[in-house]
Amino acid sequence: MAATVKYDEVTVGQAIPAVEFPVHRVDLVKYAGASGDFNPIHWNERFAKSVGLPDVIAHGMFTMAQGGRFVTDWAGDPAAVVDYGVRFSSMVVVPDDDKGAVITVSGIVEEKLEDKRVVVVLTAKSGDSRVLSKARAIVQLS
Amino acid sequence: MALNRDFVGRAYTAPTPYEVSRVKIKEFATAIGDTNPIYVDRAAAAEAGHPDVVAPPTFPIVFSLASAGEAFADPELGLNYAMVVHGEQRFEYQRPIYAGDQLICTSTITEIRSVGRNEFLTVQGDVTTPEGELVCRTYNVIVERGGAA
């Protein structure tokens, strides 16, 4: 495994700049197919509203995957992510228009561990809502 | 309706191993919008020191809930799937997942609890090779909205 980020060059409190990940309805359809999660709340507005949701919502796992992209892009090697966990604190509502939704992810190096590992804490927002909480990855650096 | 607490401790193992394919990894990476070549290009993966293309960190969701799905669909559990949202998820890796891996997931319902009007159900998945090597452990919390009302 070869993360491009070097442990010795990382400091606690270091910010990892925010990245915006757009989400459109078609992304949810693709994610449903690839993941096998065909729950209609993720693609059927009529159904989503019938169970009390404001509109179609993104799969929590789609949002988690965007946080994963953020960390693996930073680390330089996806295999460097040795532990990754999140709590889904709010829904990402994806309207049926040209804009869709945007998930904005940023990170902070919270702790340096032994064996050249670090803890990265993520913040993920859509609009004014924090869509992930307790989002935390342990990354094996070089 | 409250979930049936008798299900706590029950374990479900997939009858056959899940075969991780390059095509499925590519499909999954494309669906999450990730263009990292280590997911699709064997040469790029080899350059980073990997025996084959690597699966994205959240990839085990593709197969890790299949065996627990049997429990979720059991009428005795009393889960209304239309009201289910995802509460928490975690992946804890012993090593990366590669194309060509044969993986068996054993899912255990470790907890069912009520929080306010909602029911929370936790599933732990132990992902191993057929030889018994632990590759990854997954933790999944689903929330049934209104289930405890």
C-alpha cells in the first residue's frame, strides 16, 4: 500500500480542503443498480412522499461513498483507508431538476496514531444540513 | 410494531462465497463517480503495490447485507421495510479487498433497541475468505421510523 501522503508531513489539526460532490437523480439510479439497494425512496418520488419523506433522498451509502472518495483522493491510495465509519444524521434530498443536490465534504486530521496511521474526521453537508456525523476514517500513511 | 428481540444473537451466513470481480468493482466505482485508476486499471493497481484492482472502501455493502436480508424479510422480525432508513455504517479492514477474492459474510444481529419512536437494529458482518482469513468487519445500523410507536 502506498499512500502518497507522508505521516511525518501531517500535523494534528491540519485541514483537508472541502470538495463538492453533485448528486442528480440519475446518480441514485446508477447507485441502486451497482449496490443492489432498490428501495424506492431513492428513485420514486411518489413512493417517497407516501412514506412521509419530503422527496426522493440519496442512499446514505452514496453519501458515505462520497466521503470515502474524499479520503482516498487525499491519501492517494484507496487501500490506505483501513477503517471508515459514519452516522447518517440528516437526509440528502435530491429534487428532480437540473441542479439536483450537492454534498460538500471537508476534513481535519484529528489524531496521529502509531504505525503511521492518522484519524481523519469528516464534515459532510448538503445545503444547511450536516448529513454525516461521527464520520471518521483511519488512514495508513507512508 | 416493536421488533422481535428474539432475533438478537441470530447469525446468518451466505450459502456461497461472493466472488469479487473487476467488472463489479468498475461498475461500483463508476456509480459513486470515482475515477481513481486503482479501481479499474490493473497496471495502476500494480504500481501502487496491489495484486489486482482494489475495491472502494464502501464496496462490501454490495454483498455484506445479503445474508441479513433473510432476517429482515422474516415476518417474525416485524420489520416494515418501507420505513427503514440507514442509521450508521462502518467498515474495519484487516486488508484491502481485491478483484478475485472469494468472500463469505456472516451477519449477526447484535442489538435491537428503541430510541424515541424509532427502532434501531445493529448487524455485525464478519467478512472472511473460505479459508477463514478475516478480511473486513462491517457494522450496520438500520432505523425503522415509527417502529417503536
